[in-house]
Amino acid sequence: MKALRFRFIIIVAAIAISVYLLYPTYQDYQNTKQISQAVKNKRELLKKVNPGLSVDQLDKLLQNTSDSIKAADPSIREARMKRIKLGLDLQGGMRVVLEVNTVKLLEKLANNPDDAFKNILASAGKEASLSNESVVDLIGRKFQEKGIRLSRYFGTIRQDDSEILKDLKKQSEEAVTRAKEIIRNRVDQYGVSEPSIQLQGERRIIVELPGVAKEEEARQLLQGTALLEFKLLKEPEFTVNVMEQVDRVLAGKSLEDTSEVDSTKNVPGAKKDSSLAKNDTTKNQKLSPEQFAKEHPFFSVALINPQSQSADAYVKADQKERLLRMLAKPEVQNILNSSNAEFVLGAKPVTYQEGQGVFVLYLVNKTAELTGSVVTNANSNIDPSTSAPVVNMEMNSEGATEWARITGANINKRCAIVLDNVVYTAPVIRGKIPGGRSQIEGSTDLAEAKLLEIVLKAGALPAPVDIMEERTVGPSLGQDSISQGFNSTLFGYLLVGIFMIVYYKRAGTASALALSLVIMFILSILAYFKATLTLPGIAGIVLTIGMAVDSNVLIIERIREELATGKTMKASIDSGFSKALAAIVDSNITTMITAVILYQFGTGPVQGFALTLMIGILTSLFGALVITRVLLDFLLNKGYKITLG
Amino acid sequence: MQLFHNLKIDFMGNRKYFYLLSVSLFLLGMFNIAFRGLQFGIDFKGGTEIVVKFEKPIKIADLRTDLQSTGLGEIEIKTFGDNAGALIRTELQALPQNLFPKIQKQIEDDINSSYPAIAGKYRSEKSPNSLTYTFNDPDTASAIANKLFLDGFQSGKVSEEVTNRQVNVQVGISDWIKESLKNKVKGNSFQVLREERVGPKVGNELKRDTMIAIVLSLIGILIYLAFRYKFVFAFGAVLALFHDVLITLGLYAVLYNVIPGLNLEVNLTVVAAFLTLIGYSINDTVIVFDRVRETIKVHKTESLETLMNLAINKTMSRTIITGGTTLMSVFVLLLLGGDVLRAFAFTMFFGIIIGTYSSVFVASAIVVDYAKKYNKKVEF
């Protein structure tokens, strides 16, 4: 009796935990329904008010509506993060497998490639596309066969082949990390929710972009060459001034209204200006948040620190979209264009507040001082004298001359290192840098310095990527798949459950009940491990429904046989369970073996199938051996007659 | 309710009929595989595939004639889902070179008609998948990149640098198909449901990985069985596995393109189904053998044939019922699971029937015959 109570508690706890884990999924489902209803209403409204709106414009406006609903309530985001993740085949989106093109990279690295070199490279590339050997190895072998030393094209004359090969290998590995970083940077900017970027093998990158339907854009996003630029930051006074102008036009006030600030702007000694601006913002803090947001739309999103020397503004992650929309408005663009300025955001959050990242907003010169093509090398290191992480950067001769001029003319100003329009760092120029060798300090740790090194090299050494595989699922197909999957699971369960109840009566009812819990457990385990549910994954669940009753059938059939030998019900149940155990374990292990292998070898959706199958096997064992058993024991204890059919 | 209770069928005595049935099924399958071949899906073959759904129903035959004139060579077109959906596939990775002039003309006509002032005042360069145009000034380049994009071409500036004067137009194969559909099928707009492009290397790797996965599964099961039983039984069980997989595979060749709406191509999901089948169909065999082992301990003097019959009859109820419940759920999947899962469900459905049959009639029969031939006393 005591043992029964203990097992009973375990089951109740398991149910409670599953409900807790699955609740966000339910919540997210409700939220999505509400948002899509709101968007639908808005669409009708917009169409009525402004029938001339193009589809693109309409979509953009509606996107804003849904974004603002999502941003308004943090519980929506939270539910979304904790729900069962759906695979691309269910929610629609794009999956791209990219491979770094080593051939192109080597061509770029070679010192003076002639036709002989290009021929060898081309044939090595062709071979590599069919075999699994790396291009670098193939090249090494081919050169050896022809009796040409690698140092003719790579490295220095003193290096021997193996050294050069090692070097080239390292270069091609770095190209992969670089490509990954560039892609991550762009995907982050593109604003895809829950993107996934993973390395597979040595030189493949798998990018999954849920909900992306415009493949042209996405493809360009992944394949285009990275643009690295050096841009000078505007002076703090100037920046604050521009920010105020932007704030004013956004609030709907005209620039002329504010003669007060405008007049001070032209007065020499702009220090006064900035102190005025600071006063302005402190004064405004007395306003209620709503009023402040209305009066100062820009400053309510981009917060500036009045005490700080610099004019960097801070933007929270969930406000980024809003800010970018503000900045894209023509009246704001006018202000910026007239002063050759542009706002750029930091690539990574500088700090975290209330669980979300805070990004720095910089105002820089619109025209770049230099582009990254002048960078020849970069290296992250620990400075032996200060033991702080530093990055050393080298430039070619033209770059170095320009760089000396730029740095000489802008001492104590800051220069932003911008990759694809986001700032990685904005160090202060300490002095004139002749010779093109610069040292960049200020990275907080070596990992950050390493990232900067990757960024700097992105300009010098593009990491050309080829698309190996590309799959796009439209949202409507995904929606169809979800409902097909749901229906299959529901009817599959009903059919099997009803059969069990009809065929095995009370014992069958216990199994059917256990089966429904098994399905719930599978889903909640998926939610807990943030695993992805795919359409084949749903097939795995449906299959589990069919196979899970196997154990129950084995047990009940055994109990029947035991009863036939004249044992009591209680004794029959006991020996039925223990005798069926071996067979149950046997039959589940073989399926488990294939599921594990499938998980190892499969990709994407198929992996999802293997996963649900594995989880299904384990949970159905629990269902048959624990839940059904407890239900039967419970019935027995309460004095009910157990019918087996 | 209790079906298949107290069965006393002499399965082993009739085993030559079962052998006959199995061998003929096997030969039928192999014959078809040899002469009709297996159809591999895009996962293995590589190529480009797009699935579109039209607003109104469409005749596949009409679509075929429409697309034949696009110069893409052999295009496969099938219905997808209902009669408004179509799956279009070609094994090509890139547009054939002879199509380039045609597309180039389209692009240039577009440029020339929208900007007559610059007609002819630009250079063009070809690469396998794209065309690059160089214009006189950056602003024209930006304007044309936008214009071409709006007209349905995949165009973009070569770089975002202010001084960039080049526009790149991607002319991939799926773009050309979509473009052609747009031009040929008038008054019936479509939506792209799915688009896939798989490179030849990926397909080759997948073939290799699949072979490894299947071999590993078989080895894993052999090792497991070797621990549990003596060699004879493992031998019988694995032979039965080959029997199941090959007959089901044969069915693929037999029924390919026979049943409308059932697209029997070997793709990744189908491979997953076959691997699952391997794991599933060994179950029944294991359970029968388990019973034989148990019965041997009780009836030490009986012949192996009798013991086998006894064990099979005793477990028949369970075999039929679990096979039946799994069939039920797979049947639901076959009916309701949609196009994507249909081939998977089909494989499982017939695989389970054949697997259940083989574990009862084939695996046990092989063990009996093996024991007879070598006159061995079978031990577990």
C-alpha cells in the first residue's frame, strides 16, 4: 500500500511538471491567435482608410502592429521562449547549408598565382567536391606529385611544405569562423527571430531562419561580401545637438521653433551647448514616462548619460526596431544627410538590463575614412606589459599612408570599426600611427579580442561561401502540416485507445489512460530540452502511440495466461508484469538502437523523428511499467473487478 | 473479448508454402528494381525542386507543355496535394548556358525600356549563376538594381560601397521556373509552398551516410542478439530483416507511379522509415524466440518444430494485436498525414505487415531448417 502511494505521488508529480512545462506552449498558441486577430482587424481598417496602400507597405505597417503588441507584454516573449519549438517544416522558413570555398580562398592567399597554379587548384577543387578530403591536403599532394614546392606560391621561401600546409589549414579553418561571424552579424541585423547558426564538420555552416519567406534577400544576406569600414565618430557636442534635432522633428515640432538651441549652436565653444542639452534632459525627467515618450520620442528610446564625457546613447534590445524605424523617416534622414552623419548601433550588447541586452548607439561620419580592404593582417594577443588583451592590425602601404594622415589629424577622437553597418569597437586615437601598424586596446577579454581579429580580417580576406543546400518552406505549407500532424496524433490515439478499451475492457482503459499521459510526457520533455518538433517528429509520436501499447498488450496477455493457470488476480498481475518484463525490454532496445543511429546520421526533420521516437520509447516504458501498474493495483486495492476482455 | 485464443496451427509444417510466398515476393520486387529501378528523391539525386499552389485547379499536362518550351530539358511535374498544387523538379543545378542569351535579352529589354537614355551604355559579364552589369555611375546602378528586383529578377548591387557601379542579377534555375510560370500561366496566380536545392556533393554524402547508418543498425542488432541468443537465432532474425527490407523496397519499385497521390520516391524520411522498420520488425522475432527459449526449459523432450509451433501459437494473439495497433496509427498517418509523410507511412504500413509475417513464418522456419540441416541440438 505504501509502495503504491509512493508511485502514485511520482505519477502525480510527473503530470504536474508536464502541465507546467506545456503551459507556455498553450499560452503562446493563445497569444498568436490574439495577435493574428488584431493584425487582421488592423488590415481591414487600413484597407478601408487607405485603399491605395501597396501590399508591401501594408505588410510593413502590419509587421509594426504585431511587433508593438509583442513588445508591450513581456509575458508574450517569455511564453514564446518556453514553448515547444517548431521545426522549419512546420513554421515555415529557410534552411541553408553553406560551405566555405577553400579554392577561392587559396587563390586569394597565393602570392603570384600563374596558370600552372590555377590548373592545379581547379583540379583539386573538382576532386574535393566529390571526395571528403580537404582541398588543402589535395593541393599538398598534387604539388608534391608535380615536384613543385609550395613556397613558390605560399608563405616564405624558408618554410617547408608541411609548415605551409599547416598554415593554410589554419587559414581555411579561420575562414569558417569568420564566415560564421559575418553571417551571425547580418542575421542579427536582419531581425529574424530565433535564428540558428551552427557549424557542421570542418567547413560547413548550417543557417536556419524561421519565418523568412523572401529567399532572395536572405541569400544575399548570406553570400554577399562583408564590408568593413573605419568611420570617425562625431564630436560629443555635435552628436548631442543632432540627437536633439532628431528628437524634435520626431515629436512633430519644427526645427525653427527652437530658436533657443539653434542660436547657441552657432556660438563658438560648443561646450555650453551640451551642458544646455544635459539640463534639458534632466528637466524632462520630471515628466511622467508617457508624457516624456510623447515629448521626446528619440530620447525615450535612446538614453544618454548626462554625466558621461562621450555622447554614446544606449538602446535596449526590444527598442532597436523602433529606433531604426524612427531613424529611417525622411525628415530624420534630412537632418543626418545635411551633416554627413549616420547613426550606427553596436554589434553586441554592452551590458544587460532586466534580462535584455543594451546596445550603444553611435553617431559617425557617413563617409568612411578607409575600407577594410587595406587591412592585411590582424592578431589578437595579450600585451605582455599590461597583460590586457590587445589586437594588432597591419595595413598595406597605401592604407598605411592614409591611416597616418587620418590618425594624425584626429588625435583624441574616436574611430569606429564598422562591419556591415554595426560597430564592433570605437577606440580613441592616441596619436599618429605611421607605418600602418596599430594596436587596439579595450577588449574586456581574449574572446572579445579574438572576435575583433575576425572582424578586421573580414575586410582583408573574404570567406567566400557556396550554398550547398537550400530548403524553403512557405508558411501555408507549414500550417497545413501542423494541422495534419495534429489530426494524425488525435485520431491515431482515439483509434488505438478505443480499440484497447473495447478489447481489453478495464485493463485496456488503464492502458489508454497511460497512453494519453505518455503523449503529454513526450511533448513536455521536448519543451524542457528546447528540442525542435518537426513533421517527421510528429510521425514519431504517432508511431509511438501504436508501439507503446505493445508493452501493455504483452503484460495483459501474460496476465491472462497466468489467470488461466488458476492464480488469483493479484498474483497474476504480479507475475504477469515480471514475466513480460524481459520481452518488453528486448523489444524496446532494438528500436532504440536504430533510433540512436538515425539521430546520429539524420539531419533536420529526420533528427526530429529519431528524437521523438527515443523519447517515446522511454516514456512508454514508464507508462506501461509504472502508470498502468499503479492503475491496476489501485483498482485491485479498491476492490474493483479487473476485466481483461 | 479474446481473439486468436488457443490456436493450434502447424506453422512449421507448412513452411515450404511460406518460403514459396516469400521467395516469389522477393523475386517480384527484385525484378522490378532491376527493370523499373528505384526512384530517388531530391535528397539523393540533387537538383532543384519547387512546389507551387495555384489559386485555381490546374492541369498537370498543360503545365508540362507550358514548361517544355523553357529550354530546361527534362522537367518532372507532378500533382502535389490537391489538383491546384504542382511539384516541379529538374536535376539541373544551374541554368543551361544556352538559356543565358534569352534571359540576358529579357533583362536588357527591361533595362532599355525603363531607362532608354542608357541603352547600350553598359557592360555585361557572365558567370555560372549570374550576370553582372557595370554602369557609368553609382546612382544608375542603384536605380536599376531596384527596378529589376521589382520586376521579379534577383538583382542586387555588387557591394554597398558608395562608388559601386555594378549590379548583379542571379539567374538560378528556380528563378527561371517561377519567371516562366508567371509568364505562361496567365490569370491563375500561384504561391510557392516549398523550394529546395540540393547540390550533388550533399546527395553523394547522404548516400554514403545512409549506407553507414543501415550497416551500423544491422551490426548493432546483431551484437545485441548475439548477447541474448545463440548464433542460429541471430542468423534467422537478421535474414528475416533482409527479407523485410528488400521486399518493402521491391514494393517501391512495383508501385512507383501506380497509385495516384502516392509519391514513392526514396528520400530521407523514407530512409528513416526503413531504419525504424529494422528496429521494429526485429521485435516480433525476439518475442517469439523468447517464448521458444522459455518453452524449451519446460518441455525438454519435444522437437524444435513442435516447440516453435507452440511458441508461435502462444504469442500469436500478442503479435497480431500489437502489429494491429501500430498498423492503426500508421494507417491514420497514411490517411491524414499529408503528402510529406505519405511515403513514410506507406513504408511503415507495408513494412509492419511484412515484418510481422516474416518474424512468425520466416525467421523461425530458418532456425528449424538450419538446425535440421546441421543436425544440431539448438541451444539458447
